[in-house]
Amino acid sequence: MKPIAFSKEELRDMVRRLQAYFADELETDLGVLPAEMLIAFIARDLGPAFYNRGLYDAQTLIAAKAEETVEAIYGLEQKPGGR
């Protein structure tokens, strides 16, 4: 699996939001470089857990929809003799 990568715009937005969080919740100024380093750490070390949870949730949804489709197809079956 390739590493999680963000566009410059996405990274800039995440840095801004992280800085705002630190200022509002922790009353601490966070520079751009430390914010970028924290985002890189989260993406590298924690990101896979969130990514895998998303895959698991998607797989569960797709399996449920597949089961609904199978049931709908069985509902279309016709009985011999038209009854």
C-alpha cells in the first residue's frame, strides 16, 4: 500500500485547522513545521487504522447490499404453471 499523500491545499487546510485546535483547546501556538510533522506522523502511524476501518465499513455495506440483491433476484423467480 502506498503512503497516504495530501495535496498542498489539503495539507495547508489541515495545518490551519490543527493550529486553530491547538490555540483554542490547548492555548498553545503551533508553528507550520511542527503541524506538518504532526500530520505526517498521524498519516503514517495512525492513518492506516482509520483507513482500514473505512475499508471494513465499506465491505460490510457492500456485503449487505449484495445480500439484498440476491434476495430481490430470488423474488423474481417464477413458479411453473404460472402460480
